[in-house]
Amino acid sequence: MSRMTRRPFAVAAGVIAASVIARRAVRISRRLDFAGTSVIITGGSRGLGLLVARQLAGEGARLTLAARDPDELERARRELIASGAEVDAVVCDISIPAQAIALVDHVATRTGRVDVLINNAGTMTVAPIDHMEIEDFEEAMAVHFRGPLHTMLAAVPVMRRQGAGRIVNVSSIAGKIGVPHMTPYCASKFALAGLSDSLRAELAGDGIHVTTVFPGLMRTGSPFNALFKGRHREEFAWFTIADSLPVATVDGRRAAAKLVDACRYGDAELVIGWPARLAALAQALAPGLVAEAAIVADRLVLPPADEASGTEGYSGWQSVSSAAPSGLTRLTNEAAIENNEIG
């Protein structure tokens, strides 16, 4: 290769290297020390929310946990206080706009600040579309889209007055790729991702960094609190077994650490787990292939609709069978106990 030919490659390599260095420098400049910060975590009483709360408590954050179940919330509060954390707990259903707004107002009044808002509250119904009702879609949209919308709209004026803030919206890899038998969940997580991504640009000038998180399957114990319809025992079994695969899933503590780190540096996006990253890349490069794979999974792996079952839903604990919980779901079983997913 001649000197003249090598020169463009050298210039391009130099530009790329300079861009990488500049990007890292900007990221480091955004680093947030969580000590003393006022942090709201919706869905903070169990699962991923509780795991994030534990980590932030260890870094000295002043936590406000919000959740619907008062007993779960109190268990989480007692645990964190015993570790030396400063914790407030608010019984709140963010699917109700007035409660979502009141939550943020309460924290702003009590602490004088809202430094970090983590929209993590979630709900999940698993079933073929034949067993879904409009109410399933409305609940998913209320919890995953409208709830975060209202908490964000309430928090942004506070953050603007402070001159800075962090918002973390927990979507899902199902907010990038449609998953059969999880249609309301997917639709609402796609909506949250769009809300998060579009507001990021508008809020950046106010020093407010918005991070969208797309977890893949995580071992937090959440299947026990999901809702299953149709052949609900079979639905619970496949979901819980999939959630327990050691290679294809991410340990909940590791996922929480990654989320906290993305918030610390104000990253725009975080996809958690190599299977999720691979799936997102496949969706971007070969959407037709991903669609075909979903069709095959729906036909050959997932339980078919059952006309006799109707639209009644059952929790994970109401859907147990010889397959789940079992040795095949050991990791999820252990995570459920560890992360307050069971009373």
C-alpha cells in the first residue's frame, strides 16, 4: 500500500480514536456521586427495584421507594434501614395519575430535591392474544407508559430548578423486539422507550440526562408475581424455566449494578445481557429473520390458546406444576426469596 493510499486510513483512524477519547471524557465529566442524593424508585419493593435500592443505599443515597403492596414495601424498608440506609416508603399506584404526581411532590417537599427518578414499576400478563382483554393493554400502558410520563412531568420542573437531574426508564428487550404471548407488555414497553428517547434530547439542555434501560431475561424472581392466562400452568412453566437458564439470563445483582452505572454517567441507553444485545442487533440487521424465529417459537414452543380457559388470570403461585417450581427453575426460586418476590 502506497503512502498516499495509507494517508486516508490514518486520518480516519485518528478521527475515530479522537472521537472515542472525547466521548469517554464527556462521560466521565457527567459522573454523579450518589452520596446524599434524593432518589425515587418506583416498583422499589422487590425484584430489580429492590436490587437497585440496595446498591444505591450502599452508596449513601437518600431513597424513596414506591410500590402498591404495603407489606412488600414495609419488608423492603425494614431491610434497607437495618443496613444503615435512609429510606422513605410510599404506598403508591403510579397507574393513577394523581398518585404518581403526589409521589414526586412528596419527595420534593420532604427532601427539597429530586436528583434521580427511576421508573421501574412493572406489570406483566402472559398469554396468547385470544385470552387477552382490552383491560390488559390498558393496565400495561397505565403502569409502563402513563405512570412514568406523569412522574417525569412532575420531576422535570424540580430538576430544572436544581440545574441537573437523572431519569432512568426501565423498558425491556421486549421494548425493542415483539415477543409472542406478551403483547400488552411489549406494546407498553415500546411506548416507554419512545417517550424516553424523544424527551432525552429536549431535556439535555437543562442538565437532565435520560437513560433508557432494556434488560433481557434477569434472575430476579419476577415470574411468581406475573399473571398467566389460558394454559396458565404451562405458560408459567416455560416462562420460569427460561428465566432460570444460567447462560441466557443475567443475575439480578449484576443487572442492578449495570443500571446504576448507566445512571451514574448519564448514558443514553443500556441493553443488559449478551443475549439481549445479540437479539437487538439481529432485529436491526435482519428483522425478517427475527420475525420468523418468533413465529417458530409461537408454533412449536409456546402453549396454544385454550378456549375453555377464558380470560381469567392466575399468579405464578396459582400456576405451579411439576415443572415449576422445580430443579429446572432453581435460580428463579432462589432469586424470588432473596428479592422479596414472595411473602
